[in-house]
Amino acid sequence: METAVRTLNAYLAEPIEIGEPEVAGPLAVFPLFGPPAQFEYQSFAQGHGHGVSIKELAGGASVNDLVVDNPTGLPVLLFEGEEVLGAQQNRTFDLSVLVPAHSTLQVPVSCVEAGRWDGARHAEDFAPAPQAAYPTLRRLKNEAVLTAVASGAAVRADQGAVWNEVDHKLDALAASAPTRAMHDGYKARRHELGELTSACSLKPRQTGMLVAIGGECSVLDRVSQPDVLASLFEPLVQGYALDALGVADAEPPSVDDAETFIGSALSSPTLERDGIGLGRDVRLNASRVTGAGVVCADELVQLSVFAGSGRADALLHHARIRRPSRTRR
């Protein structure tokens, strides 16, 4: 069932604190610090060595679905935009999902390797990638999922738009990518990416990042557990750096500007719906920000916010006035 009542501030026991940015050329990363977490969980990267697996569907692979098996005693957070490599083609998660402990769950994904569909590798486990999707692609997917939620359609990204965006990025990078794999774009520029990411370091108790590219706030990523962020930090920063390639150097926003961006996100109206796994999926869209997250046990477990395009302000209003019988899953 969907509701649109609270803002994200309702799920934070204490305000998010922001530190001074680390700057490399056009990229500036502000560390974020949040209240101590109560809800316990792990990332896929953490659980992968303890038996957590991701596979193609057993009865026949689907481009836009994977199956996660979590035999451990902790829920697994699949982070929106996180990439997994292998099997029939590389994928990214369309939204953040908490897979319950001791459970198996089917989750929506997007292909980021349009030129490969290798049935001989159907039974292969997926592996964590050294990078996540870059913010431009993640924002595109987020907006498509918001549109789907508001219209009552299946909660998925637009696969055609994802392929088009990956193609555009690979061409811009002049990357050799025989199977049109997003992963090859990162491989082609790993040295330049390293020059940017080497300036970004994880701080004690850090739970997120606010990222500016070319002097403008671009994306905020947050989880409630510092150790989970530690396992996601390098892949996320690789994505930020990829979007920063070719952008002119610029003065980073002030801490006051960064606080304004965060405040806008946390005070925006949200649309909530039952999550695919544990907890609730929350969506926000305002004139300045758009984004999504996961709330579980009245705690904001995960959040991704993107600089708003201003193109979908009416979506949440439309969703709020729809009859509950039409928005129930």
C-alpha cells in the first residue's frame, strides 16, 4: 500500500552532519555522518564471502530479473545502482532492496552489457563489481522507477533508456567495449579515475557522501551502518569520478550550500510503498531533488538523492490522490 505523508526527517533520530569536502579537480566529496544505527544488515559485497549469491532465474534467464539467495542471519542490502558481473550479462539493481535473512528473493535489475547474452554461463554466480553505475545513469533509472510507482506500473527502470545512456557514455569515453559493457568504460579510464578517487578517503563513523561535480551538488548517497558504507565506498566513488571526467575544474559548493541541498532532500514530501523485501520504499521528487531510499524499523537505512531535473513534480501529487484500491500491491 502507498502513502505520502512523512518527510525523511521523521526517520532520523539525529540530524545528518556534514564535513569539509575532499576535492580533486571538478570532483568534491563531502563526508556525511549520521545517528548510530539500530537496524543490522550487510551489503552484498560483505555477504558474498558468507554464502550470499545472486543468479539468473532458474527456469530461464530474464534480462530484468535476478534471484538473490541469502542463507545468512543478517538481511542483505542491495544498493540502487550497484553493479554485479558475470552470468549471462552484467546488471545493476533498479532500486535498493533489503533481502531478509534466510530467504530467497527475485529483484528487478537493468542490463548494462547489451551485446552479450551467454546462456553457457547461466548457472554462474554474479560477483560484486569494482564500480557502481555513475550518477547520470542512476538518476535516469530513479526517475523511471518514480514514474512507474506513480502510475501503478511494474517498478522497473526503462531498459531501452539504460542501454542508450550506456552507449552514449562509452562513446564519450572512446572506450573499446565489444559487448557494450559499462564495465569496459571504467576499465578504459581506470588510471584517470584513480587520480580523482585517490583524493577521496573514508572517515571514521562516516555514513554517506554528498558529491559535487563541476561546482554543483549532484548526488547524495547514505546508509545507516558505517561498515556497510565502507564496503560500498570505492564502487560509488568510481561512479562519481566517471561522471566527473572531462568536466572543467570548479570551486566546490560551500558547506552552507551543501547543507541546503541536504535539507531540501530531507524535508521533501515522500511517497512510501511496501518494499520488495524488508521495510518500505520511499520516493521523493521536488524542484531541486529527486531520489529514493529504504526505511526499516522506523529507521532510514539507505538513501540516494540526485539533483532534480524539475520534470516530474506532478508525479507525487498524482500518486497521493489516487484511490488506495488502485495503488495496492
